[in-house]
Amino acid sequence: MSIPKATFSTLIQDFKIKELFNELGWDNVTAKYPITVDGKLYSLTGIAQKKEFLILLCQPQDGDLPAGQAGAIPDAAARKKIDNAITKLHYEHLIIYVDGKKSRQHWELMIREQNKPVVCRPIDYYTGQQPELLFQKLEGLF
């Protein structure tokens, strides 16, 4: 990864994910993907792309989830359905879910290899923690 660790940490801690990928030299993308899962609308935004690999950001709106869960990251079942819908449009992708309070990021990469089952590689980041683990895992991916 060709970004100083301090810059990476600041961008992650400030939830400036689009800016992070700009720093990494990824191409800018502005595509919108409204995905409906079980009657709830999730708004995904393409934020960066390298060749055919797309980075998407999902920031739930208050109306996306039942009362008491407004702004929460979708549960695993909903995330799987979101991923399935996006896969039909962009086979290679990473979806980054951010909660409404900007207290959590959930990075979800599905590894698709020929003749092998799909493997989910989730990485969670919570406000207040050092993004060291996220840095290490992304360093291996990109």
C-alpha cells in the first residue's frame, strides 16, 4: 500500500473513505446503486475503481431500518442480499458499510475464485480503536 500509515489512520478515523482511495491512486467513481432488500432501500455509492474492481460505500438512512435501529449497519442476511444484487452488476467489489453515528465501519470483501465457494472477508473498525488491523489487511489486498 503506497500511503503513509499516519495518513491512512487519519482518513479512516475521520471516515474519509473516498479520500483514502483517492490517496491510493484509485479512479474516482460517482455511480449510485439503490438496492432494495426485504422492502428496505439501501443507497450504495461507488467511490473508487481500479480496472474492474469497484469500491462501494453504504451509508444507511434513518428510514432504512426498523425503529430503534435507525442508521445501523445492515445485518448479515441483508448484507448478503445486497452483495448478491451488486455482484450482478459488478462481480469484483468491496462494500464498506458505515453506521449513521459514524462509530463503526464494516468492510466486506467477497473472495470469488473459480471452482471454489465464495469466502467473505469482513473487517470491522470502531471509532476509538487504532486502524492497524485494517491497515494490515488492506495492505495484503491492494
